[in-house]
Amino acid sequence: MAELPEVEAAKRLVNCHCLGATIVKAIVDNDTKVIDGVTPAVLQETLTGKKIVSALREGKHIWLQLDSRPWPSYQFDTSSAFIVKGAKGSQYRSPKVSDEEEAFPTTHSKVLLQLDNGVEVAFTDKLRFGRVRLLDNPSIAPPISELGFDAYLELPNAEQFTEALKTKKGSVKALLLDQSFLSGIGNWVGDEVLFQAKIHPEQSVNSLTEEQVAKLHTAIREVLDKAVSVDGDKEQYPRSWLCHHLGDKKLGMIDGNQIETISFSGRTSVFVPNIQKYTGPELKGAKTSQAIDEDAVTDPDSDGENVEEVTEGSAAEKGASGVKTGVTETPKRGRGRPPKNKGDSSAKSHATASPAAAPGAKKRGRPPKLKTPSRASDGEEGGKDSEPAKRRGRPPKAKTDASKESVSKSSEEAPASGGKGGKPAAGEADLASPLTPKRRGRPPKAKPEAAEEVEVAKKAKVEEAGATPKRRGRPPKVKSEAEGEDDSVEAQTQFAEAAATTPTPKKRGRPPKAKSSS
């Protein structure tokens, strides 16, 4: 990633080849993502014919001071760079940009300026994370006006730096990457500064000692001075620097110490645990590669040691099942959210639990419902007649008083319409039994007394005449109440006899087969 040393080298490159020259032609790429706040045509027209007075830098931003306003501003990011045709520029190169892609003119050029002295300079950005703006005064306009002090040009002295840290919170690595506090420092420079100062990347700013703050201030000055002095050439950095191990697929060793990575706040940092010791409260969300591989389990309140919680009772005491009841070992944490600490109520219930209940751990979820004791188990009389256990689901509907009266009437009339000797039939006896379970659904409608007598008379006459029973089909029409009052039992009997002698109506369709004389 282009950071302060690389951006400072790009500014020096422009000042070396472009000062005092006039822009003869400006070619702006039609990329509205990189060209921000202005159309490519307007930017191209505005830059043509202007004279370059100087190039200025603030953090990771460079703007060209022209002989008249507005001025172009360039914000550098991962793959941003200035390339001058025929000139050797910064030795920094993004790992995603090859040598062929840096050949001039590059296919990723966003703004190409052709000067009257024959020089051609282009701003390139393959990944399109950089921005080009046209501002009247970039130094007092956002986003440059929102930057903190420049880490190379405006770094305060040790006393001022210490006072500035007292109002900050969070990790020290996150503070170094905060452009509103310290502009120009990126990921690799931040890791290098913390390695030189021997400070852990997730060390809390509030927990830094005065000695650590002094080392941090010195490391920022020394790392940036050395990187800028060699124009961001990585090969000229001291071999003891951590940055030489960045970008490797497998992190190796430095001075016999293992290099590790840690991720927090969405960023990945490289550090050496044996050199950069961690002190202070742990930040949430941090996870080292060593902790992931080994499943390191520590309690946040025990300084990294496993905790063994001892309750009332001796460790040698055992229950009936042979399980220790006096000592409770805290289970090790796996990946993910740690288990919740049990309160006093759970501890008391664990201590007073019976030995028989110790071997089986309760399943997670809703506890089973307690069964109510039956009458037979309590030793009461009539245990066999106890009510059966109710089934789960909707309870049966309570019958109304009218249905109860109909059931009682049917039970009183059962001897008259039952089998021999006046005894009720088997089916009727079962229905009348109190032990028969009630049917689910709507109870049968109670028939009126007159209709029941008519049906009994009809069945008797049909059996005596041996006539063919009527087919199932449409039920007979119900007579009105006036006719029902005038009819007597004799009239109903005559009606049944006439119905028995009346021939059965023919079915629709094929005629019935003729019966033989035999």
C-alpha cells in the first residue's frame, strides 16, 4: 500500500521534472469512480494551458499548485502512483502491478499530462481506490482539511505527543492508522513502528507507560526518516526491519523469534510475541493465529491461567455414583462465545444436589414436566376406576344440558326397543356404560319421540311382509307440525302397510333381472 514514504517520493519526482512547465495537453480517463466531483471533460479543459508552480503533500494526498485556481488534488491508495516517462521514479511497486503494466503509457493511467518541456507524467491506479479532485484550495477543503498532523513534517515533540495520547482510547495500532490523529501512516509503517518500539499492536493506549510512549515517539521519527531518505526503496531498509517479511505466504523467524499475525477491528497486523509483550486489558475481537491453531483457552480475569473453582465440601468427597461433588472444574472454552458464569443460585443448587442426580447431565432446553401422582399410587380406594391420563391437545367440549337430557331419555327407553327380555342391545349397553370413552366431535342429535315410534312401526311391518328394504337415497320429507298432531298411531300403521305393499320403484338405467320361478 502506498504510504507516506512512497507518496513523499512521488511528490519529489514531480518537483524534479515538472516545475515551471506548462501543460500542453491533458488526457483524462472516463472513470467516474476515480475522477471525483468533476467530469473528465471539465477536468481536462481546466488543466490545459496551466503552469505547474509546485507539488505539495499532506498525509497521503498530493496537489499541484498551478498559476491559477482551481488545482488538481490526488489521493493515493493501494496501487496509486506517479510515473514520469523516461525517468526512474519511486522504487515502491504494488505487488499487484507488474513491470509490463508500468511501461509508459500505462493502460491504468487516469490523468496524463503532456508538458511543453517534453515531459509526460501520469497518475495511475489499477485497483481504482485512489481519487482525483479539482479544488480551489485543497489544503483547507475536505478531505485534506480533516487530516491530523503529518507524521513526517508536523510530528510534535515528546511532551506534546504524550499529552495528545492522554485523550485517546482503543488500541495503539488503531490510533496509528487514524488519519484524523496522525496522517500518512498505513498498515506496514504502523507494524514497523510498533516492532521497533516493542509494543504489542492491541496494547491499549491508556495502559502505555511513559517509557513506552517515549519509545513510540522515537520509533515514528526514525522509521519515517529512514524510509523517506531512500525514496521508499524497500531494498535499502535495514535488514533488521520487520517489513522484509511482509507479503510472504508463510511467516518465518526474525532474530530466532516466530512472527505471528493478529486480526482486530477489520485489520491484520504482523508482530513478534516474544519481543512485543502484551500488558493491559484485552480488547474484544482480537484473535492471534497461534491462539486459533492451538485453541488457547484462558479466562479474561485470571491473567491467562485456567481457573479451578472449589465449592463447599472436600475434594475427596464423592457421591453414590463416584462423581466428585466438592470440586467443579471450569470447562475449557472453544472457539466462539464463552459460557456464561453461573450465579449464586446455580452454585447453591449444584452443591445441594443429591448424589443420585449427579451422573446424568441435564439436556439443554425446556425441563420435562412433572407427572402428577395417580389415585392408586397414593393408596386410595377405587384406584382401578381412576380417571385415565388426559391426552395432550385441545380438551373435549363440554356437553350442554339439552344433550345430557337426550342421553338420559335414550337410556330410559332402551328396554322397549332393545333385544329379548327387555334387555338393551349390546351396542346400546356399551353406549350407556360410564366407562365408554366419549367420542370426539359433535354429539348426535336427539330424535323426537313421535319419529322414533314411526320408525319402530315401519321396521316391524317390513320384517313381516318380507318386502325389499328401501334404497339409501333422499330422506322422506318431514311433515309439518299440524299434520303430526292429527296423526295417530293407527294412521301411521296404515301408512306403513301401504308402503310395504307398494312395489319398489325401478332404478334408473338397466332394468332389474327377472327372477326364476324356482
